[in-house]
Amino acid sequence: MVTPRVARILTEAMVKHLPPSASHLSLLDVEGKASEVLLKHRPDLDITRVEGAAWAVPAAEFDAVTAFDDDLRGDLLQTALTALRPGGRLIIMATNGEPNAEQVQVLERHGYTRILVETGAECPLPVGVLMRGEK
């Protein structure tokens, strides 16, 4: 179980991985767990929240898809890839585990490029795994 403070720190670590925007950034937040913290740091976000495994969202509609405390599930990865615009980013923060090569391979197998897998945050010990891939 992650404390609220650690959850906030991990969510804040996701902010630096959001794409830059000129006026607004269209963001799809899976389960809505990251929205509140992300919006405090990026007021340019236009956030859509979805829940469950199957979302009815338009294809190529979003600049970024975020998921907090989620695994690299195939349904999440495929649906997110469909929802992302070309060059859009998937950003997943897992609160447990450590970065490893298998996470990179899973993202590659689902069609993501420019993949980054790293420790989520240092507070003061390493915690979480940040996984990012682009369409």
C-alpha cells in the first residue's frame, strides 16, 4: 500500500513526461487517479477520465494517456495506442516493482517507440516504476 504522500510524489514525477503544448494538451486518464495532481502542475490539460478495461474513446484523439498504479495489461496498451495521436505518449506509473527489460519488451511488442522505463521517484529511497512509450 502506497501512502498518499508517496502517491502524490509519484504522480508529480509523471508531469515531466507529458508532451509540451502551445495552448492545451488532450489527456486521457485511466481510472482518473492522476488527474487532480497533474492539473495542479499543468493547467493546460484538457482531461478525459475513463474507467474499466474497455473505453469508448475516439481514435487518435489524445496527446497523452496516463495510468497510475497500473500494470502493463495488453488491453490497456492496445486501447491507449489507438486513442493516442501520432507522437502521443503513454505514461504509466506502477507503485510496486523495479524497472526491468521485460517492461521495455512489452511496450515494444504492443507498438510503442521511444520507450523509457525508470525508477518512478526517489523519496529518499527509489520507489515505483515509470514506463513511457510513444505512438
